[in-house]
Amino acid sequence: MLFDGEPQPAVLPPCDHYAGSEKLMRKSLALQAQLGPVFDITLDCEDGAQVGHEAEHAELVASLVGGEDDRFGRVGVRIHDFNHRAWRDDVRIILRHAKRAPAFITLPKIRSVFDAAEMVAFIEASRCEFGVARPIPCHLLVETHGALAEVFELAALPGVESLSFGLMDFVSAHNGAIPDSAMRSPGQFDHPLVRRAKLEIAAACHAHGKVPSHNVSTEVRDMNIVANDATRARSEFGYTRMWSIHPDQVKPIVEAFSPRAEEISLAAEILLGAQRAQWGPTRHGDTLHDRASYRYYWSVLRRAHATGQTMPDECAPLFAAPDGGVAA
């Protein structure tokens, strides 16, 4: 009703937690079992694999995807980049041996839309070859000059669900022209070239209905800094998801990206009133609302739903699909 039949952008868990070693992978799966599917896990075949042991590492990752500890189906993988000899093997090993397909496949160090399109096509062909029923979403890492120059084209690619910003590689690609202070806070939010990159990625994602995912916070002791990074990424730069590289970062990131109780309550009141008015214009307090604002408040409830927030019981019909299931 609110979107005139157009598909709605995906709502992903607000935190994407990376793990590269077997110990950290299993620890991450245990944390997800404890907290629920409010964050995703990315098992890393790129930086996590020892040089010369890429196949063995991919087999380890495949054994965990869809295994007994993967309770929610929210475990993805990061494969090697387009110029690495192992990336195709990563895909084939994981899809051949995993008990179910990964929730997504992250493609690092994208340099052009042509590289990304070839990788996405190979994943789709392999998915069909191995009898995986559903397409596997691809997440692209924007961390090179070439990817940033073509970021809108990358966001428009079919099969792409999310774009992530790779801060460290992006800064390094400038060969010292950007100081290392831009790799951490507050510099990462203040340097003009880094700000531009973050804003371009977020704008491209929102233009094409994709999920913008913010880079990591390198702080692993002071979680107030992590929380502040996540809050700035959400409120100032339009990101709806953020990486984590330490288990302690997960909770503050999820909390920062989750709607507050008062936001949920307001959205529920406005949408329930709109529903009673058959989605025509309404008044809430001293403010007039119509379908434009209804779409905003619906996004608030969808994010609350995705992060396991408590919502008024009256909201349940809003999430009921026409076939009696649950709407996205």
C-alpha cells in the first residue's frame, strides 16, 4: 500500500561481525546463539586464511555454515578478491560442502563494476550448479578508487544486497595523502576525502534500495567510543549497518542502530492511526501525516522488528503477510 507494489529495501541485522580463525568463529557462533539473530557473522576466507592454505580454510568455513551452531541462518562468508587465484575455489568449496548456503557472500577489494559483475555471475552459476534453491546475496566492499568512482553502478547491480566501506584500505590507497588519524575516530568522520567516500556509498545504496554498511571501529577497549562511532554512522552518514571485529563491539553497535522505545511507540501510533484511516492523511498531535511520512515510520518498525525490539501487540497485523505469514 505504501510503496505502490515496489519491492522494499532489505532490512539486515545492524551489526556484521567478522571472524577469521576457528576459535573466533566458534566464539562468534556461541555469542549469536546467546543474543539471537540481531547480528550477522561473516566467516573470513580472505584475511583469515594462511597463505598457501586457502582451500583448507574454505573447507573449515564450509563445515560451520549451516552446521549445528548456525542456528539462525545468518552466517555469511568473505571470499578472496577478484585478482586472487583462490576466489573461485572459495565459492565452489563452500557451496559444495556447506550444509546450507551462506546468508551472503562478501566480495572484497572491488576495483570496477566489471569485476563485481563477473564475481556475482560466477556465484549465481555455481549456486545453480550445486542445486542451491535461492540466490545468494552479494555484499561488495568499496575500498579502492575504482570502486568509489563507480559506486552508483555497483549499487545498481542485480544480486547485490549491500555495500560496505573499507576504511583502512581506502586510506592506504592514498599513499600518505590522508593521515593515519583518518583510520580512527574522530578523524574518520572529519577528513574531507573519507567523509566524501562514506557519503557517496550511503547515497548510492539508498538510491538503489541496498544496505550501506559502515566500516569497523578499531577501538576494542572503550565501548563508549564504539557506540559513538555507530551513532555518528547512523545519524550523520545514513548507514544502517556496521562491522564489528571484537565480540564486545556487537552490543553497542546493535543498540546504536536500534530504534529507541519512544521512536517505536510514536511510529506505532502513527501507523495504526493511518491504517484506521485507510492510509489517507491523518493528524497526530499537532502534526499532519500522509504516505510519505508513513513510509518513514514503517522503516522504524521494520528496523525494530529486525533488532528484536519490543513492539505494541497492536502492531502484529502490520507485519502479517497476505498469505498469513510474516511480512519482511
